[in-house]
Amino acid sequence: MNLISARYAFMSAYLKGEESRSVTSEQIGEVLQRSATMQDALEIIGDTDIGEYLLDQPIKTFDDADEHLWMYLDECLGRLDGFDMPPDMSHIAHLYAEKYDVLNIRIALRVILKKVPSSMVPIGKICGGGYLHDMSTAREREELSSILAACNLGDYIQTIEEITEKDSQSVSEGEVALQNLYHQKVLEAFRGMADGHLLEKAFRIGIDMVNLQTVFRSSLGGNHTAGVPVLSGGRMLSEGIVQELLTLKMAEITGRLENTGYHVMAQEVSKRYEKGAEITEADKVVEKHRSRILKDILSPRILSTSNMLWYLLLKELEIRNLRLTFKMLADGIPPAEIKDLVIAA
């Protein structure tokens, strides 16, 4: 076995081992049934990797839990950097972390242009460079651009400078432009990687899913209007198709999706809403199908770059589930209200 194969073998074994130590749907179910406090929940998941980490942290409130969940994800990324990974796997991990840089840029723009306060996510180059506080307190786009240049994120500066108005539409268009630029960078990187076709397929399906959430919410809310900013680069749904779907009613959308892999998902959204479900039901259905489809594409492969992408998506899903669960426990929300929001991987 050559050195590259040995690296893939080691990293695949490590990532699969970490996957086996993630929080299971059964454990989440037990938490929802038996937990009265966050400490109860932590004891139930204590034999998982994230559970072991959290049990060692001083968690008293939801804010404590939220902070340490993000710190755990950052530690996972740091742990990966400690290995002699194949270059493609290393690149995927760093591209994944950059997603949070883009999120923090979007948050900063909302603060600067719309005066909407929000918390930053402590992951990525901006955080690693010690600029997260400066980013959160920036009040001019010039300050933001200076931080991005210092963090080697200059690719995003032009997009920020092109936002000329402070109205909601202009800011939304700018945020989508930032996401599209990031997606373009990721897809270009995938094309040169081993099993890049699988990575690209999974990533483009993820873009489709985000656009379909917008479409379903728009239709169920009665806002049949094209022209809202949507993501580009989807696998089966071009920007033009998404804009057309935004003008249709739910039954028409379901019919248009008949020859795609999203027809069953659209049918489920439609049926649930007909039974009196809220608009947010669409998000629950989309997230469930997204997780299943991406797992089917990425998880079965061995000695593959896809192992890295699936591990990162799994960690993200794990943290999402635990944030929901801890929020429920902290605020005294009945478990039935979040049960369908928890997505089993």
C-alpha cells in the first residue's frame, strides 16, 4: 500500500470510528423522554465523544451549552489538523470551516446595514486569527473588509462593497451573493479531488434543498412571487426553475418535481400542511430528506474523500440536535414540540 492509500485508510478508519461514537437517535429519544435538566441529558449521552467532552465543561445555562457545543466542533476541526491527512481531505475540512466565516460575514453585514444584533460563531479563520470581537463590533464595511484581508478572506470583499443600499432586499441579495461565491469555491475545489463527483453531487443537492425550503415556505405562506434571491449551483434545480417554482401553488410545485428526486419530499410537505401543520413543517421534512439522501451518497464509501464530508455534516447535525434539545430543557418546552425537529442521521 502506497503512502496516499495508507493515509486514506487511517483517516477513513478514524472518521468511521468517530461516526460510531456520535449521538444516536435512540439516545435523543431517551433524552426527550427522561430528562428534566441538561445534566440529565448529558449523562444519557455521556458515552459519546461529544458527551464526554460536555460532561467536563461547566454547563449551567443554555448559553453555556451553546458556547461549549461550538467549542467542541472547533476542537474536532483542530483534532483533524493534527493528523497527516491526504491533501484532499484536509482541503475539505478547511473549506467546511470557511462556511462559518461566510456566516459571520453575513451576521456582521446585518449588524452594520440593518442594525440587527446577533452572535458570531467561534469557528473559522476570523476566529482563529483573533478577529471575532473586532468583527462583531464593526460598524462600517471598511472595517469588515480590513478584517477579511487580514484573515486571507479577500475573495469576499468585492461582494460586500457591491451592496449599495441598506434596505432588506439589497442586504439579502448580498448575503446570497456571498453564499454563491463560497459555493463556487467549494465546487471548483471538488472537481479536482478523488471522488469529486460524489462530493459535488452531495453539495449541489444541499443547495437544491435550501432553495426548496424557500419555495415551500413561500407557497405555503401564500407569497407566490418570483424575484427573491436564491442560491445558484443546484443539482436538479437551476435558478430559473426555482424562480418559476416560487410563483406556483403547492400542488403545482409537487407536479413540477415529479421527475426529480424531490417529488416524495414535496408530497410529504403538502400532505402535512393539508392536515393543519404550520409552515415550519416544510423545514422539518426537507431536513429529514436531506440527511437521508446525503448519508446514502457519502457514508457507504471507504478510503474516500466522501468520508470527510460526511463526518463534518454528521457533526453539524449532532450539534444542531443537541442545541434544540438543550434549548427545550432550559426553557421548559414540551418535548413533543421539538421531537419532529430532531433529525436522525
